[in-house]
Amino acid sequence: MSVSGHERFLRQVKELHRLWNLSTDDLTVEQMNHRERDGVLPIAFTLLHYVRGEDRLMCQSVLDEPTLWEAGNWAERIGGNSLDIRRGTKIVEAETATIGNAATWKDYQNTVFMHTESVLASLTDEQFESEKFPSTPEHLQASFVGRVVNDGEGVPLSVLLHSVIFQHGIRHLGELDHARALIGLKGVS
């Protein structure tokens, strides 16, 4: 039985999410907010940057809906300095990212991951491979997406999802493993 690229991608995302959950399950709020020294970002940065980015991608780019973050009033529920950290955010600003409640953060993270998996499972193979943009948008040109799509080519939804969810997620999972080591915990990936 042949497995489609869409089905394989969903399996990869589920495994990525499992590893992310393993990496955060044992974290306390103090560990999430620990700053090793100036210039070294806290785990809160990694969590806010990646998980909110996945939420934004799925809700805004795929579904054209408000993010779960906005719809669920998660900023107020989680507390802290839960910045919207995107490409180009200055390090001095990103260093100030904090999470106010670890358990509520984990609820939000799990909500985003389950939502992503549900949306991906609902896509047909044709939707997954359909063109999302006729050319690479300016804000994605310096990103991984811009590096894997040739000039003048359209950007398939599959490439956007693979780049922003999987490639980006694996990269930040490695960062999370390193940050765990800095606070005396073992990595999981």
C-alpha cells in the first residue's frame, strides 16, 4: 500500500508534536523563563516563537481565521510577557519573553498541536499539493520557503507547511534540547 506525501507529512508532524510535548512536559515556569546570561534566549522564547507561529500559519494562512491564541484569550490566561516573536524581532526584546503559567502554556501548546493535526488530516491530497502563492511573498523570501522555491515558481501549500511546521519545528526542537541541557535536564530528540 502506497503512502501519499500528505499522509507521510501528517505522521512526521505527529511525531514532531510528540517530541515537543515530551520536551515541555516536565518544565516548570521558572525553567521556561530561565536566562542563562545576556544574549541567550530563554525557553519561553522558543515556545512562544514556534508554537504561536504554527498557530498563526494554520489559522491565518490555511483557514483564514483568527488564531487560537486570539480566539481563546490565551495571552491573559497564560500571563507573563508572551510576545508575538517573529522573524526580525530584536534579541534584546526576545530575551524578555516570559510565560506566567506553565500548565496553561502546555494546554495552549497541546490545543495548537491537536488543531494542526486535525486540519492536516482534513485536507485532501489535492489541497495539500495546491498552489498557495503564485510566487514567494516578500516576507518569506529570506526564509527556508524562499530558499527551496525557485524564482518565478508558485509556492505549494505542502512546501509552506513542511517549511514552517516541520523544518522550523525540528530546528527549534534542537534549540529546546540545548536549553534543557543549560538548566540541567536531559534532551529528548
